[in-house]
Amino acid sequence: MEPHASQPNSTDHEQSPIITKSLRQTLLAPFNPENASAEKLCTAPIEYTQSLPGKNTLSSFIESLTEWFPVKEEYTAPLREITSTLFTTILILDDIEDSSPLRRGHPSAHTRFGTGPTVNAATYALITLTASIQQHLGPQALGIFLEEMQNLGKGQALDLHWTFTKKCPTVEEYLGMVDLKTGSLFRLVVRWMVLGASGEVDEEMVGLVTLLGRYYQVRDDLLNLTGEYSVTKGWCEDLDEGKFSFPLVWLLRVQGGEVGEEVYGLLFGDAGDRGEGGGVSDEVKERVVELLKGAGTLEYTGKVLVEILQGIMEMLGKVEGRLGVNAGFRGLVSRLRV
């Protein structure tokens, strides 16, 4: 009588694999958190992005603050490393959220390593940074970090919300977003440096770095539309991302008129002319920039930068009156002039 199909015969049993001693040891081995290949996968997107050429604005900012807040190298060395990794991680996440294909003229981390692996690497970096801050800068510094990262998250939420809903913010709303998002990193560094020097952050210092953050962001918005970032960031990439940068906010919310209506229709209308990958076509970009120039919006944005810069220098004078002249900070501001 033939054996039932569902019942293994003796031949099947004889051919079944056995649990070897080495396999049993592997199956029952204790947990080992050390995994070099996994560690490499977690750090590769960060290291890749850090290797790309940049202007090192935050590094220069930290160095300038040492003139006011002299702290030991045992404190500033890990602070520099932590800040560098944090800034890189934020850039990586920003590129993913904005679907940016380029970073400093090279493929963005998520286009090179994949979106999922890059998000995981950024998450791993933030967790690792949290432990490093606790260890090297102390629990109070960790509290400052968590507070400013919450601010950054809220600022990014506003930016992404306006893009998703195609709703243009007011100038006041835009600046509030910038203060939360861009300003958070400048405030974070200042608060850490003051903490290391056992000092206190006053209103004038907060005011100074707030204006610096605004200048930095509006400057970035202007340069993105005027060609300087065409190689490193992509020509008019803010238009591809659907961002409401300062020039657009000013045109749509303050200037308005037929020019504003045409620009909004070109960029956010249902029949918008989109290029490959969902971005704006070159023809639309050329037309939008032409309209912005013709309306005087780009020129006005330049005047806004001059106004903010004057505010920075006035506030800097007040801070220097208490803490001394800071040649490094003045040099940084000078390099950011447009």
C-alpha cells in the first residue's frame, strides 16, 4: 500500500537536514550588539553627505562664539562634531521631505542609498547624537537640544503644510517659520556655548541670532532664484519643490495683482506645466523669474536683506558693548553679504 501523500516516507526522513552543532550554537547564541556591517549601513549616508563640499557656516559660527564664550577644548571639540553631524542629518531629512535630487552639486543621500535606508540612517544618527550630547555636554545641554529640535520640527511642519496645501503664508507667518526652523540651529549653538561658559543667554543675544537666521534663509531664497545655486542645488529648485520662499511670499501677499496671479497659476494651478519627475519645466522657471524681475520682487528682496543686515549690525554693536568686539562674527556676516 502506498503511503499517504501527506505522510513522509522513510526516504524523505533520511534526507531531512539535521541540526548541526555549529548551527545550534548560532541559533542559541547570546545577543551581540556589535555589528560592523549594520553600523556601516547606518553611517554611510551621513558620511557621504559630510564629504560633499560646503561653506561650513555653522563651523565658522561656533568659532566666532569662542571669542565671547571661552570654553575648554574638551567641551568645544565634541560640540563641533555633534553640531556637524546634526546639521548633516537635518539636511538629509530636508532633502527627502522636499524630494531634492541634489545636495551641493551631487546626488542627495536618499537618491544614492535609497529613501528607506537614508531615513533609518538619519533616525540612528539622531538617537546616537542624543547619547553623545548627554555624555559630552551634559543633561542640561540635552534639554536644550530637545527644545530646539521641537522648534525645528514645528517650523518644518509649517513649511511642508504650506507646500502641501498650496497656501501662501503672510510675511509674518513666513518669518515665524524661519525663526522656528532655521533659527533653531543658531540658537542651539549659542545656548550650548553659553552653557559651557557658565553664562546666561540674554534677549540681545537671542535677537542677534534670530536676525542672523532670518538673513541666512532669505538670502538662500534669493540665491536659489538668481542662478548662483544652479549647479550645487539645482536651478530654481525651490520652484520644483513648491516652496513659498520669501520672494514668492512678497509677490503673492504684498504686491499681488495680475503678476501674482500669473505666477501662482504657473506654479500651483491645476494645469501647471510640470517637467520630468514632477518638477517645474524650464520654460515655467524662466517665465516666473522673468515676472519676479519685472515686478521688482527680486530687487526688493535684496533691499530686505540690507534691512535685516543693518539690524544685525546694530544688535551686534550692543552685544559687543558688553562682551567685546568679535572679529570672527563680523567676518562671518561679511561673507554672507550678497
